[in-house]
Amino acid sequence: MNLKEIDIDQIQDYIQQEKGKGRSIKEIVKELAEIRSDVTILSHDPVISKQQILAALEK
């Protein structure tokens, strides 16, 4: 499956498929963020995640 070509709505299904193959969520999401420009990994810290959101919106 080409991650650049799947719809954003299909990402959850992709994650579930890959998780079923034994891959970790962290690994799958990291891969998605590296390949797609519309996926961003946010920090669990609310202050840092707000900064990340603002930076992503500026792009």
C-alpha cells in the first residue's frame, strides 16, 4: 500500500492492518509522519504540542 496515495480517512484502517502484523503503533505512526505531509506527531506535553500545532499551521 502506497502511503502517499491513501486517503486520510484510510489511515486508521492502515494502522489497524499493520498492528495486526505485529508492528508497534509508534513505529507505524512514525513512518506515516515521515512519508506524509498531512500527518504530524505531537508531544504528550500540552505546551509543546501547542507549539508543534502552531508550527505545522505556519507551513
